[in-house]
Amino acid sequence: MSRLVVVSNRVAPIQEGKQSSGGLAVAVQEALSEVGGVWFGWSGEIYTSGSSRVKTETKGRITYATMPLARRDYDAFYKGYANATLWPLFHYRMEFVEYQRSYVAGYRRVNEEFAGRLSSMLEPDDLIWVHDYHLIPLGRDLRMMGHRNRIGFFLHIPFPPPDLLTACSDHAYLVQSLCAYDVVGFQTENDVRNFLAYIRTIAGGSVGRNGRFEAYGERSRACAFPIGIYPDQLASQAAASARSRQTRRLVESLAGKDLIVGVDRLDYSKGLDRRFDAYETLLEAAPGLRGHVSYMQIAPPSRSDVQSYRAIREVLEGKAGRINGRFAEFDWVPLRYLNKSFQRDQLTGFFRAARVGFVTPLRDGMNLVAKEYVACQDPEDPGVLVLSQFAGAAAELDGAVTVNPYDHEYVADGLQRALAMPVEERRARWTSMMSALRANNLGVWRRSFLRALQGR
Ligand SMILES: O=P(O)(O)OC[C@H]1O[C@H](O[C@H]2O[C@H](CO)[C@@H](O)[C@H](O)[C@H]2O)[C@H](O)[C@@H](O)[C@@H]1O
Ligand SMILES: O=c1ccn([C@@H]2O[C@H](COP(=O)(O)OP(=O)(O)O)[C@@H](O)[C@H]2O)c(=O)[nH]1
């Protein structure tokens, strides 16, 4: 079998026990550890002088090959084009899009540098799997260096409709770059539709069956491969973690109150400001719940040197303070707001202890937390997932209480319904979601993408 070479900007930490940041690293780590291969990407380090070199280290079946970024590349490529231009654009948040020519130049430069470094490590029959918006041009750059390997791309975040994408001056460059891959994978059918709409209407290409398309002189395929988890593995972890000291302390501190839990990187796409508003609306509308419910929001800081991320942090601190100032009693704090990360093992116990999983992004590629919350529930007494209709996960999790995150009263109603839901209904909803998670687990995601990449 060919060797698998995975390329992503974010690479999971090589040392055990260190926190992975975000769903891409969590999922790729699990997927790659099963089949083995090379994982190439950014080391997470920034250097200010001298030059960089690729460090390799093998752990288990994975060889990690990572390189640092120069300060100016980190600024223009990661902070700039990836996270201040593409991230808001692809999450339909035009008000946050920052556009600068120096960002585009940095983006191209880093992609070329990644391609150059990777090039010397490649063998002709390697299968190359490139991940996410940071590295859209990488496949084309490798082609220009003469590599004829099968190269696939998977986008972890949403793909916007043509009307939004064309607001970015580089839209044609981005889509032409995507066309150089043998397979372009998206999280949902909606993302595939948006991409193919661009191919038809803007690129003047043609679209055939099963996502096959031709544009810019290239032939490729666009399909949805919704990313999954291993639900049964997480369920066992959750059962064990429920007995951990930290989970027991959490449960004791609740003193019988129902727990609502949210876990998100501190990112404006996660809709935390509107989520806090909805919780405040719930406490206003249902005074009987005061003193009987506790909402814990875990929100580890993310990309804190990007201005829009700093701004959302301030907004949330203000809202959290207001809710607690308005409703807290000497023996009850309505909202526990934590700006730190937890080990995933630990989170599984927290998820199991929570009557409601509160996941209301304004737009999200998938949202693995939604899936993890469901998998961690006690089958006899499961909690309820309150889920935004705009998370990729909503397309699969039909047993969730689906809400419109822009409407705080609608969300508050959803919370109230979840808190009051009888156990029979909770079990029926959970059973249906759990079978969807089992049917499309992380192994299915990896195998179906790689099958498509191998042209099978
Ligand atoms: O690498 P960072 O800048 O620290 O950000 C963390 C990751 O965030 C995004 O995650 C996405 O991938 C998840 C798994 O497919 C998906 O569930 C979620 O909806 C996405 O937002 C980003 O796409 C990754 O590149 C980042 O590493
Ligand atoms: O303190 C934390 C917060 C999050 N996560 C994990 O990070 C991933 C977040 O993925 P998701 O798809 O929900 O969102 P992303 O951050 O990738 O946008 C999930 O596996 C979480 O369990 C974690 O391990 N510790």
C-alpha cells in the first residue's frame, strides 16, 4: 500500500498529555495513528532570525515532520490571510474580513515554502492528503514542481456561496488551486453545492455525476465526507472519567442543579455572545429555573493576536459579568465562564455530567464537540444536545433540539425544552444520534476519502 502523507498547518503536539488545539488535530491524529504515515506541517513555533529546518520525529506509526514559521510569515500567512481573511470569509462573516496584499503574498510564500520542503521528502507513489484553508494552493505548487502523485484536499470549514466568495479579490486563484487536486472534500452537501455553484456560474466549468467536474482545464471530483469520531471509545472514556476526581468535584459543586455545558475555542464563529444572550433570556423568561440550573462555558483562548478575537473576548467578559451580576445569589452562580483548556479525557466526564450540551455556532464546518457530547452520555439517562442549525453536525444529528442561533428567544425555548424533556424522549433521541455516529465514524471518514483519492 502507498504511504500516506498528511499535510496541515496545525499538527497535534508530539508530546503526550499536551493539549491538541481544535478538531482538525484531534481527528487527524486519531485517523493517522491507525494507518501510519507522515504528518507534515507547522511546529507551532515562530523564529525571528536565521533560517528554519524541518524536524522529524517518529512516535508510534506517525513520523512528524514540522517546521517553524518566520515571524513575518506567521503574521501575513497565519494571523493575516488564513485567519483574518479566509476564516471570516468562509464563515460568512464579511464584517471581519481584513484584506491586504501583504497577506496574500505571505500566504503564497508559505505555501510555496511548504511545498518546497515537502517535495524533497516525497516518493512517487505517496498518497498526499492536504488539509484546510491554510494550504489551498499547496497541491498546485507541488504539481508545478513536477509531482504526479494523487493529491487530495479536505476543507474542515464551510465553503461559502459564490456571492460571498467573490467578495475576495483572489476567488479565482483559490478555486483554480482547488481544481488542481484529484479530490476536493467538504464537510457537508451544502458546502459541495456552494463549490459546484461557483464552478458552474463563475468558473464557466461543467458538472457531471457524483461530484465530477471540469474547470480551468482540470478534471476533479467534489464530495462531502463528514468528519466523525469514535463514539464507543469516547463512551468508555466518559464512563471512566465520570468517576475522576475532577468530575466528582464538579458534580458535588452543582448540588443537584442541572448542568448546561458548552466547550468551544474562543472564536466569534462559535456564537458565544448570542449564546450568553439566550441564557440570559432563559433566566428572565423562566424564573423557576433560577437557582436550579448552572451553565458552564469552557472557552480556551484561540488566535488571540488577531484583533477580532481580542474583541470577542472583551464582549464575552462583559456579558458574563452582567449575567452573574444580575442573577447570582449568595449560594448560586448562574454562569461559570472558564478561559482555559482541558484534556479531552476530562471533558468526556464533564459532558456526561451535563443535562444539556449547548452548541450554537453561527457557522461551523462540523463541530466535533456536538458529536462528542452525544457519545459521552449515559444510555439510561442521556442528556440533550441543543444544536445550531448552522453547524455541519446538524445535517447528521437529527435527535438534537435544533435552534437558530441568531434568535435568542428561540434558543432559550430550546434550552427550556431540553431541560424539561422526559427520559423516554431523551433516550429515543440519543439512540438515533448514536447510530448515526456509529455509522459514520472517523474510520469511515478516512477510508471514504482515501478510496475516492485512489480513484476507487
Ligand atoms: O489551528 P488553530 O488556529 O489553533 O485552530 C484550531 C482548528 O480550528 C478549525 O477546526 C475545524 O475542524 C474541525 C474538525 O474537522 C471542525 O469540526 C470544525 O468545525 C472546524 O472549525 C480549523 O479548521 C483547523 O484548521 C484548526 O486547526
Ligand atoms: O479545552 C478543550 C477544548 C476543546 N477540545 C477538543 O477540541 C476539539 C474541538 O473541535 P471542534 O470541531 O468542536 O471545533 P474547532 O475548535 O476545531 O473549531 C474537540 O475534539 C474538543 O474535545 C479539547 O480537547 N480541550
